[in-house]
Amino acid sequence: MKLSAKKSGPVPKEALAYFRRKTVKPGLDTKAAWREEYDLAFKVAQVAADDLLEAMRAATEKAIAEGLTFAQFAAQLDDVVVALGWAGADDKPPWRLKLVYSTNMRVARAAGQYARVQRTKEDRPYLEYSLGPAVRHREAHAGWAGTILPVDDPWWSTHWPPNGFNCGCHLRQIGTSEAERRGISEEAPAGDPDPGWDTTPGAGRGA
């Protein structure tokens, strides 16, 4: 696998602290892991061996700590990919590995943001839901774009991005004057996140 010299950028210390508290859980049910258990455990579908799972957890921590690109993350796991039978004839990193990387990076960043929002909500007490850079968006997510609600509104407890696999949505924390100028939402919009993503990373134990 070829390496890219360009890194993905610095990751907030809160995000790294959140991930470092996770331990490998080979027997953990995948569905449970996407909810409260995900705050405590590192789980990868179809990976049961402790040593392989620990190698993936360590590589993920390094990627978060150093802001590694996916190619750099994947290059650490050549032996794991072969052992799992994920290696392809074209020698490209498997899509499963991409999912591990993107999911953990996004969830860790979300947990880090949650911690910062809790610290600063007195000065900036509102959040705005924003779409990511994707060309196409889930219909429900597109309908939530522009929603502005207080930080402590119950809606955020189930709609804090990411709200599904490969969801690139994010939140903007804003002050009262900007929220009033842009228009505070009268009520939370309808629609649910993808199954298993109706939670706030880090909220269950502190990020």
C-alpha cells in the first residue's frame, strides 16, 4: 500500500482522550457497540481474535493522535488484512478497513466536540446542524440542515453527527446573537438517524 505524505490534520486532545479509554471487546454485540457500549469498547465486525483487534485499535489510536490519512493508517495493518482474508488481488486497502478508519475518526471527533461544547455553552448556547461536503446526502439529513436549537435541547442527544455510516454532517456552535439572527428553530425536525446511531459520542461517560 502506498503512503501519502499529507496528513489529515490535528485531532483535538478531547477526541484522543475519548478513544484512549476504549478497550477491545471481541465478544461485544455489534449493534450494542454503536450505542452506549461504543463509548467504552473498540469493536470491529468479523474480527474476533484479540491480537488482531488490538492491532487495529492501536493503529486507530495512532491515526487519531497523529492525524494520519487512511493510506497511512492502512499501511500499518498489512499483516492484519492478510490474516483476516481481506486482502484483494489489486492490493488496494479493503473497504472494511476504510469503514473502521472513517467511523472511529468521526466518532472520536464528535466526542471531542461534545466535551468542548459542554465547557463553552454558557458563551455559545446554540448548535446548528450542517451538512458535510458529499455530493449526495441522505434525505433526512438534508432536511435537518440549518436546524438551530439550544445546546441542551433533547434532539441533540439522538441527532449528534455522525448519524450513520460515512455521515459527514457536523455541528456549529454559535452564540445567541447569531442564532437569533439566523433564526432559532421553533421545534426539532422529524426523522431518525440510521439504526444504532441515535446517540451522542462521549455523553455516556464524559469525553
